[in-house]
Amino acid sequence: MANRTMQVVAARLPKAIAREIERIAAEEKLDKSSVIARAVDLYIKQWKFDEALRRYENGKITALKAATLAGVSIWEFLEQLESRKILVHYSSEDFIEDFEAARTE
């Protein structure tokens, strides 16, 4: 994780999860906060990708917008579609929209 300004956030966790955090922290030689921050970072990345994929599958956004929302390149997004056996739907309107969006960046 990049060096960022941190904020304290409190959370109640089941004892089994708290023990796993302690075990991982000991194994990785990290403090518990770092383990939790890494886990939350991974969860947020996965949530963003899943949300982008859901919107894409429902036809709400183009592949380029989905990739941007997911925080991955268009190529990574298309590879994920292929690995999950999700059809790529890309109309001429989608192409024009993505082309215009790319031109303004």
C-alpha cells in the first residue's frame, strides 16, 4: 500500500477473525492495523471490480467505463471477461462514447 495519511476506524470483529489477524500479523511481522488495512484494501478493489462487472453485464456502462471504475486497464478487464466466459458486447454507440471519452483524457 502506498504511504497515505491514515485515519483511525473502529470495528467489531468476531473472535475467530481477530485471532486470524493476530496470526497473520505475527507471520508477516506486521502490526494488526497493517494486516487489517491490507485486507480492507483488497476488499475494496474486489468490490469495485465486481460492481463494474455487474454494471457492464447489465448494459449500464461500456467496457472502458467498467475498466476505469474497476481501476484496471481495458485489457485487464477484457481478459477477466474472457476468463469468466462473459460475452463482450460492444456496439458502435459504445465505440463512439469510448472514443470521445478517450479523446478528452
